[in-house]
Amino acid sequence: MVDIVHRVGVKAPLEQVYRALATREGVAGWWTTDTQGDGKIGGMLKTVFTRDGKVLGGFDLKVLELQPGKRVLWQVADGPAEWIGTRIGFDLKQEDDFSIVLFRHEGWKEPVEFMYHCSTKWATFLMSLKSLVETGKGQPSPDDVRISNWH
Amino acid sequence: MVDIVHRVGVKAPLEQVYRALATREGVAGWWTTDTQGDGKIGGMLKTVFTRDGKVLGGFDLKVLELQPGKRVLWQVADGPAEWIGTRIGFDLKQEDDFSIVLFRHEGWKEPVEFMYHCSTKWATFLMSLKSLVETGKGQPSPDDVRISNWH
């Protein structure tokens, strides 16, 4: 089992970062504008990623944990085979005037090339989260950062 | 043992991406402008990272492998304790009109918080590599992307 891990610091109060992770509207502001569903515990967030109007794919995420200012945890219920059953967690803490996000996407069975891709994409989306909270503007799909031929 | 992995695609010929990884001048264009030493096999690249004129740290990297257009492999000889002995590899291949870089920083003993930080920083440096080769301008230290309070 191998994990994707990342750390970013957002110059903003914990509650603002938490809100961007724990609500449908928040997630739509940094990951993909096409985020639907229910962000409550036990609910399902449904994300779709498009480019030039064409659907590239999406993920259905069951909300497992919501601890205000501390932790958000999702489990992937549907999406690419490699993602199903994996967990995506965001642990939050305060350091100086930064809210630190410790990110982990865990439960990958094999370190396949798609995982390499997702690791880099997660970094760009976490920078989008940082930008959303600090400036009010993220860079969610379909205007997300293009990192390769896989987009 | 845990690894940091990333994948980016650079819209340029393999030999250009290889040159940015396999030479001192190339590395200085995307990682840190203060890159010294010898980029040949068995040689040592010495990198220093600064901010506002203050040295933050650096890494000494022994060049283990250089396969033109295919692979560059370094081993960390000196730097932060968590990095010493780890290996940093770049595998290259062509797909469509992209040169694909499969990056792996392997041999971390524990998934410490510093590893989370380095994973995100590597993503931003690989995007700097992509930018350097595609546009002629990277974003190496000391003007690298600030991701947190740790910089």
C-alpha cells in the first residue's frame, strides 16, 4: 500500500480552510466547479471533471469524518478502478499565522503511473485551495493547471 | 520505506528535458540558481537554497546514472538527515508530442511531515522544469513557489 502525501500552509484561519474542504460550495471552488451532492457525514459528494465541454471522468466520495477545524476524510465510492476504496484525508492545524493542511490519499494498491499523475495533480489542487482561501479565487476544473498530455 | 512520486509532461523533445536534468546549468534553471559542482557520473552536484539572502539549506547529490533521453539518478550524500541516502530519479519517455517525466524520490525511512512538504515542493519544482524547457524560464530558488510557513 502506498500513499500520496502533501503539505501546504494557508495564511488564513482554520475555520476558513475547513469550510473549503467540508462543504460542497468550498470543494467546487478549488477542485472542480461541477461538485454536487451532500457534504454531510454519510453523504456523497459527486465530482465531474471536464475539458472543452467533454467529460474526462469523476469521483463519488463518501464523507466519513468531519471534525471542524481539524479533519475531513472521504472514501472513494466510485471513479477510476485505482481510486475505488481509497481514502482522502485532510488534517488541519495552526502554525504561526498559517493553517497547515496535511493531505493523504491512501490505500493505493500499486504505485501505478496514474498514481504519479494524481500526486502532481493533487499538489496543484492544494495550491488552488490555498489560493481560494487566501484570495477568494481558486483554479478548479475545468480551468485547472495542465501538467501533461493526461491533462 | 515510502516514496514521493510525480508525473509531468513537457511539450518538448526528450533531449531538451534530459539536458535540464543532466547538467549543472539545467538544474540551476528550475531547482535552485545556486547549483554548483560536477554533473557527470560519479560527480557531485551541490545545491543551496536561500531566501532574502539567508541560506535555508541545501543538498549534495552524487550522480549515479545518466542515460541520455532516458534516465537521471542521484543519491543524496549530504543535506537534512531525512534525505541522506535517499535516491532521486527521473525516468523519461515520449508520448505524443510530450516528454513524460516519471519522478521518484525513494528511500524515506518514515513518512514524516517534512516528507509531505517535500512532496508538494517537488511538484512545484517539476512544474518549474516544465516551464523552463517549454518557455525558457523556470522558477528556481530563491524565487520558487511559496507553499507554506516552511516556504
